[in-house]
Amino acid sequence: MSESLVTTEASDGVFVISINRPAVRNAIDLATSNELASAFDELDARDDLMVGILTGTGSVFCAGMDLKAFLRGETPVVPGRGFGGLTQASPQKPLIAAVEGAAFGGGFELALACDLIVAATDSKFGLPEVKRGLLAAAGGVLRLPKRLPYHVAMELVLTGASFDAAQAHDWGLVNRLATPGSALWIAQELAGEIAANGPLAVRTSKYLVTQSDEWTLTEWTLTEWTLTEWTLTEWTLTQAFAGQRERVRHVMGSEDAREGATAFAEKRKPVWLGR
């Protein structure tokens, strides 16, 4: 029986998802993308899980798309989910990338699709697709300009240059640095901090953070573009508050909200119900 291309392990509300193709530097083919999509589905479906961690087996996070599979005619994209079963549809629950070694091309795009990134100090990032006549079309050219200053992002995309974890941390791309070999451990610490919180509040907070940009971009009409900058800011803020209203009402009226307040008053740890 062949070894699984993706392994999973659950403990204390944290679900570790590992790309398990070390012989090819955890490069992603279609079968791996499908297994990753199934793992992300499991993360969302299980009530005992609060946070996911995506990592790679061995010394590399992910070298990107499996180019040999690509030459065989494969496209490692799951319909509706994107490359690696992730780049077009993130899980509802928070997902942390724990990066050791290289996160190049699609591997970097997987990390960018996660909500948080922990990286070993000797890890490397980059979008080298242009060097191979390809495009960073799994979210790289879309997400990177939102995370970095325009000219920095443009240089990285157009040159295909790599950069290290320290630079990524200085730019705000990486949340926490780890000594080599300990990225997963530091990611588990971070995941534990998140898992200690109210599950309904955590899921809703992620949704609101990730959707707020879309609310401010999709509601425009031509006339709004002619307004002053101050008016534009006021208008988009109004739309954002309107967009979050029902979800905020749901969380604030939940059993978890009452439990959190009660536990604070009674000076004890809350017992979350997720509703």
C-alpha cells in the first residue's frame, strides 16, 4: 500500500496537515491537491478542531508545483478550491503555515493563502515562475501586492528573486520566527493561543477580516470614484459595518458569549460550546 501524500494529526484542538512528498521536496501534483482538500474539509467538519497547521514533511515546506507532473499534462488544481486545494478557498477555521526550508512558487502561494505564517530563520520564499516562463497564478500575483508595498511586490514578481525569513518578518509577511527545525513547534504554540478562545468568535473573526476587503471593493459604482478621499473612507466603513451586522449579532447572542463573560466574572477558564 502506498504511503499517504498528506498526513494529519489532531491534538488539543489543533490539526496538523503535512505534505508528505519529501523525495520531491513536497512538490504538489493533482493527487496531493485532492488529499489536501480533503484534509481542509476535515478541519472544518470536526467540532473538536479549532485551528489548522499546514507544514511539509522533512526539511522543505513546499517547492511548488510538480513540474514533471505538469509536463505529463496534470494541473494540480481542485475545482472551486484552487492549487493545493487551498488557494481559492480557505477553510473557515484559522490556518497557520509552519515553514521550514523552501517555500517557492506554489509553496509560497500556499503559505500566502494561510492566515498566519511561522517560519524558520533559515527558510526561503519566492515566486520564481517567470524564470520558467510561467505565472504565479495560484494567488501569488494577487495576494503579494496586498501584503507588501507595490514596488517591492512588483520587483519580486517580475524578477522571481527569493528572500529569507528575516526579510519576510520585517515586511510583516511572517508572524513569528523560529530556530531551524522548530517552526512546527512554534506554530503549535500560536495555534494553542487561538484554540483557547471561543470557537464561534474565532471563526467569525476570520470571516470578517478576510471578507472586509471584498465588501469595500464590490460595492463601488462609477459615481463613488468621483467623491473625495474622506467621503470614500466613510462610505466603505458604513458598508463594512452593514456587512458584518448579522454575524456580530449572532456571536454576541451566543451561548459562548455568555459563557465567556460568566467565566471572567467567576475567574475560571471558559468551557466553550461553539454555539
